[in-house]
Amino acid sequence: MQTTFVAICYVATFGGIGLLTAAMMRRARQLADKVPPEDRPWT
Amino acid sequence: MSRSVSGGPTSTTFSRALGLATLIGLIWFVAFGLFFSPDDEVQGKGVRILYIHVPTAWLAYLAFLVTAAASAAYMWKRTRSLTWDRIAGASAEVGVLFMGITLLTGSLWGRLSWGTYWVWDSRVTTTTFLFITYVGYLAVRNLGGSHHQRAKRSAIIALLAVLEIPLVHFSVTWWRPLHQGESVASGKLSGLMLFSFFVGMIVFTMLYVWLVLHRQRMLAMEDALDDRGLEDALAARRSEAIDAGATR
Amino acid sequence: MAAKDLRIELRSRIVLNQVVPFALVVLVMFGFALDDDAVLSRVAPGLIWLATMFSLLIVVQRAFAVETADGALDALQVAGVRPSGIFLGKTAALVVQLIVLQIVAVALAVLLYQPASGSTGERLRLDLPGLALLAVTLLAATCGLAFVGTIYGGLAAGATGRETLLPLLLLPVAAPVLIGATRATQASLHVGGTSMREGWAWVALLVTFATVFGIGGSLAFGSLMDDQ
């Protein structure tokens, strides 16, 4: 049981963070297509 | 539209460097957390869950502090800027994520160590309370209205939450004091275990900063898009009016 | 301000006609759900305050529905009334309404559940010190609930999609009151193994809570009202 739980934790944590990051990046690209560079003062 | 070779539209040299460092750190962390560090004498493999649980808990609390501080920065007239509002929002989102991980890993670890998935002690209850408060804060952020209305409203909620948290902490601690057998440090921590904790703290902190940075920039783009949308709608309305006038 | 709200209340008697019966319904529902006399008598103090919290939601929403219906809040602000004044006025009206509700709720709960100590089965005991503690508890808790109710009620009032936010925001914030008031009530009725001294300590917490949100609310209310 220990191994299972440890595995669940690591998979859920990094899988979850990875999925959310990917979703965020995808959305960011969609936004970037509509937003001209001057509205992005960090570039 | 130019795309950078690596990274996306919210990347800068700094964030790319940070992202790379974070990724390397994560691999290192998993290697040590899962493989190179030894099992605990008492807890066995269960201690590996703590390598995630402890850092995410600290960071969730840090994220909350950042949200509160950024909210205060927004409310203070001299430093009022929507950037603070967006940092507050981004930090809260990442905080909710980390807090969810904390609660999940904590529950599973608890099942392994104490036999129960849940315990009504002061630490767990306060953390859960903070989680609910965050969720409420994020809900308030989505109420609509102008960016500044959103910012002011959310800032007030965040600052009220800062007032609440000590009250909740004290009442819950008097209500259910921490039982002795439930402290995290059970027995000795070997060198490699301490190291894994250390790596975990650093890596998750970098991850937090990276996530908030990108999310905050994303929110800036969304706000800019909103503003443009409004301008376009107004311009369209104006040109309609002009056309209507011209064809009369 | 408070007088205006109370006058509206007296005329419509919503609290008396609807909220108090709602509290009664809630207390009876607890009886159905918790289907066990021993359990009920043990948790009676907590149930009183749970019923109070649920009723609080209704009373607060009503208090602000009255305002937004005819834009009265805006009118008051334009007229130059200070936001902290509006805040304290609305709170005072809430306190009065809630106290009435509470007294009824406590009486009903004692009747329906016959509170007793879990460990010893000892029935509740009413004595003067206990009643004094109970009275102060009611007052302190009600003030605290009224303050946070007004703050978050003000936030959640207005456009649709907002009112449903009130429970999510308000109930967690009121958690310390729930905890403290329950323990203090136990102590005042001499059940549940909570000593009088502990009871008064919890009252101190309730008073702190009320003070914090009384001050916080007075400061924040103006900003909250600005963007209705």
C-alpha cells in the first residue's frame, strides 16, 4: 500500500502541475495572437 | 506574429532560465525523493510523500501571504497598479493548486502513518479553512466589472482574510490541540532525507515563482484584450453611427 | 440608519414571520437527520449555532435586498452619510433581529433536544452565572456575526450571480464564532465538560472577533459600497 500511495502522490502532483502548466501555455499562445506586442511590456 | 524558439509568448530570458533550472531541479528532486533517499525506520516509504507535502504546504502559505501583500500594495494609493492585482490573483491560483496537493498528500500520508485519511486537528483544519478562503477569493475575482473594481473588491477580501486567519487559527487550536503523536518529525532524519527535503523546498519555490510569473503575464494579456475589446466595440459603435448618419 | 431598517422590519415582520420559523424548521430537521436522542442532547449547543448561521444568511440577504431594491444605499452616500455610519447602522439593525432569533432558538433547542453531557448523561443546569455567560455569549457572538454579515452581505448584494457567493464567503469567516459560541454555550448550560472559566475564555475570543471585524468593516465598507 505504501508504494501505491507514494506513486499516487507523485503522479498526481507532477501530472497535475504539468497538465495545468500545459493548459496555461496553450491559452497564453491563443491570447498572444490577439494581443499586439506593445501590450506586453516584458518582451 | 513572431514566436520565440523556446518558451511562449509570456517568456523572457529570465523566465526561460528559471524554467530550465526548475525542470532540472524537479528531475533531481524526483530522483532523490523516490530513489536515492532511504526509507524511514518508522514510516517506511511513506516519508517520501512528505518530501512533497511539506514544501507545498509552506508554499501555499507563502502564496497566501504574497496575495495579501500584493493586495495591500494595490490598496495603498501610492503604489496602486493593476500589476499588483494580477500578482495577487496569480499567486492565489497557484496557492490553491499547492494547497490542494498539500491536502491530498497529507491525507494519503495520514492513512499510512495514523490509519485515517482525515483528522480534526488544528493544523489540518486551519489548512482546509485557508483552502476554502482561497476558493472564495477566486470566486470574487470572477464577479465581473472593471479591472479596478475587481482589484479593489478582491484586495478587500484578501485583507479581511488576513484578519480572519489568526482568529481561525486560535479558535481551532484551542478547539482541537495538536496531539503529540502527530508531529511531522518522527525519529531521526538521515542526511539524504534532509537533503531531499531541502531540494524539495528549493524546487517547489522555484516552481511557484515560475508559475506566478507566467500566470501574471497571462492575466495582463487577458486584461489588455478586454480593454481592446472594449475599444473596438466603442469604435465599431461610433462608425455605425457615422455610417447611419452618412446614408441618411 | 438602524432605526430605518428596524422600522421596515417592524412593518413587514419578515424576521418574525419567516426567519424564526425557518430556524425552527432547521432545528427539527436536525432532529430527523441525527435520529438519536443521546446524540442530539450532546450536540444541542452546536446545533443552536448552526441554525443561527443558516438563518444569518437569510437575514443578511434580506437586509441588503431591501437596499438594492430602491437604490437606497447610493442615495445615502450621495447625501453624504459616511460609509462607516451606514455600516454601523445596518449592523445594529442586524444585531437586534438576530438577538430575537437567538433567544427563540436557544429556548427551542433546550425544549427539543434536552441538552445533556455526553460522558455523564447529566442534564443541563440553569444557574445565574451560567445564564450570565449565556447572555454575554449571545451578545458577543451576535455582534460578530452581524459585523461579518454586513461586510460580506454588502459585497454579495446587487447583481445576480453574486448572492450565491454569500454562503461561501460568510460561513467560513464565521467559523470562529461557531466554535467559540458552541463551547461557551456548553459551559453556560453546564454540559459537555466545558468549564465556566473556559466558557469565559471563549467569550474573550468572540469579543476579539467582533472587535476585529467591527473595525475592519467600518474601514472597508466604504470601498465595498463604491462599486455597486
